[in-house]
Amino acid sequence: MRKFKLISTLSAALIAASVATPVFASTNNIDQPVAPGLGPVGSVMPGVVTPAGQDTPAAEGLGPNASMTPQLYSEVQLFVQNIYKVALDRSADTEGLNFWENALTSEEWSGRQVLFNLLNTPEYRGLDLSAQEFVKGMYTIINDRTPDADGYNFWVQEYKKVVQYKDQADARIEILDRMMNESEFKTRCASMGIRF
């Protein structure tokens, strides 16, 4: 009986440790979720998405009636979800996520068109962002990574130049257009199987 109790305790501890361990991927050469607030492409997460930097397990906070059905995210879904999370500070609703995913995978819309559309909405245009916040967000959305120091400094300075003769929202669109024309975004679109 004592041996059984020890094994049960050990099993419970292992299960608790596996649930409490955040899921990380190293496809972008850093130990953080591939997309902020989202697990890596094809990752299994029990019904919820854990925000980046949060030290709680993905299953924490689920009520007794919550679904424990794993949720798989395609790379295109993560791309769209990332736009919503970083730019609009919210998750995409199911209808919006499905619409944009279908538009991208059917090649009806390109990656550039989706970004222009979502980042030209009144919701995003009305945000008061510093040059630094804007550039960091665009690196996350466009390149799926944090900015390198040289690139970050370059784009912050470019933004500050443009905002001198355009309003903040129009300056963002101009810098967005220029950042998307870099080879890194073209390569990313190709790897997702969507039109540039």
C-alpha cells in the first residue's frame, strides 16, 4: 500500500510539473513562444492560449466544465492571431480569424493586403503609440522576432522623420509599407505558403 501511495504521489507531481511547464519553441533561435501569447506552430494547448511572459500553466483557470480539447494552430492562423494580439491588443474572434486565414490560404488576399487592411482600421489608427512601440510591434508582426539593434534604431529614426510631415496614423502606414518590402517578409510569406 505504501509503495502504491508513493507512486501515485510521484505520478501526480510529474503530471503537475508537465502542465506547469510553458511550451516553448526554438525555431526562431530564442527560448520564447514563436508568436507572443501563442504557442509554436502546430502546438497543442488545452483550450486556451497562455500570454507571453505569464508564469501560469496553460490549463490554469479552466473551470470544471471547460473543454480540454487540444487546439492546433497553423502558421497562417498564428500570423493572423499575432496581428490582432500585437497591434490591437486582443485575440481575433473566430469569424475574423477564419476569414483572414481563408483569404490568405486561398490567395484571394496577400500578406501585405491583410496587414494593410488590419492596420488601417480606425481601431488601430486611433492608438497613440510611440515610435519605439510601433517599430517593436511591426518587427513582431512582420518578421516574427524582436528587432536587432541596428534595424530598430534605423526604423525608429525613419518613423520620426516621416511623422514630421504626416500624421501619426499615415506615418505608420508608410513605414509599414517600407518594412514589408524587405526580403525577410517576402521569405516569411513564402514559408507560410501565402502570396506576398
